[in-house]
Amino acid sequence: MAVPFERIQADFPVLAREVHGRPLVYLDNSATSQTPVPVRAAIDAYYAQSCANVHRGLHALSAEATDLYEGARDKVMRLVGAPGRESVVFTRGTTAAINLVASSWGECLQPGDAILITVAEHHANLIPWQQLAKRKGAELRHIPLTAEGTLDLSKLDELLTPNVKMVAFAQVSNVLGYVAPAAELIAAAKSVGAATLVDAAQSVGHMPVSFAELGCDFLAFSGHKMCGPTGIGCLIGRRELLDAMEPIEYGGDMIVHVDLQNATWNHPPYKFEAGTPPIAQAIGLGAACDYVTELGLDWIRDHTTALCDQAAAALSAIPGVRVHGPLTGRLGPVAFSIDGVHPHDVATLLDGEGVAVRAGHHCAQPLHGLLGAPSTARASFYVTNRASDIDRLVAAIGVVQKVFG
Ligand code: C6P
């Protein structure tokens, strides 16, 4: 069911503010989404009433904080269909989750093994595998793109040889906005016995995502792109793999027994959560899980896709403007270039009109090399947007083109 914009306005007071004397149009959601009142209230309630460390104290506040923190884990488990709460590891974000897998699971790689990713990956799902491949004498292979800017699976059989041990890809590209054929990729990876990691930074909280239904081995995402706070994300992992993996950080809470020479590890997820965790942030993430569930993940996906389709059509109809990636079916980001104008100038002039977009390589430098544009401007849509935001974007692009003649 459609969510009325009045409800969204009430939940996101920031939408009423002005920047540079113009009403704000926030189109940088793929970088970080806005934070609704219920999420901020959950964080505030922890600090106001239950602020204490978790898993340690025998006093009431510590017990409350532990319940809130572990309750957030249950909410994440339900949102993404994780097989159990021990499969939900809290991390700093997607980047930390993928690095954890590459550093720990990656130890099983041998010289001559291969890792398969795509040419469109965010650096967070590229550099950890590059470094692992170098360390282990493994090969890093890449799935190419079609001319339209979606994944080209026509050569998958050639790329997916039996020595491929990991297939890792973004479920939604943070530049091209396509939704990857995740089920097909995971099934193909399984057919050669490869493990799979889904970078769900741009998909969890944007569409229904189920770890169980996908059948992948690892899933990584961040709180701050799905109405949650910064500084928190998750690695969802298959229990057998998490059991077999070594921790990559050592300290409090991740042990069972320590003597002066040796230590034994706690079970997952605690084995991977050394030290005081981001307690308030995890509680905020739990509230964000409630929030996106209440709005409805089908509605969020349909609403966002409809806005992306409209934006891609409107932008590509402007002479001198080029949209990168498919014109339909995108989920969130719409990257574009304006002839003769540097994307940083585009973003600066749009900001002057009250329209917030991102410009740069969006942490996907190799992809931008392939696009033939060292950087692009990117408008990205989410629950806080409506069709009139596209009108404001188009009008502001008119101003940019006027300034640059
Ligand atoms: N992309 C963007 O503006 P972190 O920074 O760890 O929360 O998320 C990293 C990350 C991983 N994968 C994908 C597909 C992503 O989009 C991101 C973050 C932001 O596009 C910030 S660079």
C-alpha cells in the first residue's frame, strides 16, 4: 500500500529545511539516507535511560542495554531471513563485513585459486579481494557489462571454472542502479562449489532481501543507507563457515577462556565482535529494521524504482545529458553526465539550487574508467523522495546548462 508523503514528512523533519535559501531536495540517499524520528528516538532512549555496557554488568542498566542490543540482532535476523541469531555479526558497516570475510574466510585460498567479482564493484567489494588474491597467489576475475550497463552473464561459463572459490557481487550497483540476477549467479557459483558473498549495501532496506532464499554464504550491508545510523552494519554468514573462520580482532567479549599463553574463542557472532560494540548504533539499526518493515519493503522498492524510471527518462530527454546504466528498473542511484560540465561543478551548482547530489567516482573507479568518465554526478532516490523532486532536479540542471552556456 502506498505510504502518504505526509507520513514521511512527519518522520523526517529535515525535509522541511532550506539550504542556500531553497527548500531542500535530498538526492544523495545512496551515500547515506536520512534518519527518521523513531530511529533517533530509539538511540536517544538508550542514552537517556539504559546507557551501560553489554554482556558484562549484573546491574539493571547493563541488563537492559544487553536486551536492547541483542533484540536488535533479532530484528536484523528477521529482516534479512538469517538462519539464526548466531549468523548475525554486527560490524562497522559493509566495508568492515567484506574485509572480515576476505581476511578470515580468505585464509582457505591456495595459489591457483580464483575469485570472481564484477567490473562494477564498489571499492569495498574489490580491494579486499585484490589484496587477498595478491597474498595467496590467486587470480581475480571480473564479470563484464552489457552495452546497456547491466551485468553480462554470456561468458559466465568461461569465467566460472572449478578453481573459482568465491563469487562476490553487489546486489544493486551504487552507480548503474541495476538489480543483479543474484539467484542465477549464486546457483552458478554453487555448481562449481564456490562460496558466495552478496554486497547488499544498496539493497537491504530497499527491497525484500532474504539470506535464506538467496542461498548465499555471506551477505553484507550498512545501517546508514536504510534509515539507520552510521557506524553499524552486518555480516550475515552461514553458521558452518562462521564456526570454521578465525577471528580477525582480539579482545574482550570474544573469548571463552584466557590464560597467560593461550585463549579459546567464543562462538559466533561474539567471536567476531571484540571489544565494546557500537551499542547505540545497533539499537538504532534495529529500529530502522522496524521502520522499513512498517513502510513495507515492496512499497519501498516500487516507489524507488518508479522514481528512478521517471528520473532516468527525464534526464536522458535533456539535450547534452547522458544517463549511465539502464533507463528502467534501477533501484536508487541514477548517475549522469552533462556535456562540457565537470560533475563537481554540476553538484556545486545543484546545491546552490537546494538539490543535494553526489559527484565523483562513487568509490567505483574501475567502472568509471569503463564508462569513459573519470567521474559522474549521481542523483539517488529513496523513501523520502517524490516526483516533484525530479522536477526540481531537471530545473536545476537547466540552471547548470545556462551557466555553462
Ligand atoms: N557506497 C556511495 O555513495 P560502507 O561505507 O561500508 O557503509 O558501504 C560501502 C559500500 C559497499 N558496497 C556498495 C555497493 C556501496 O554502495 C557502499 C557505499 C556509498 O555509493 C558511499 S561510498
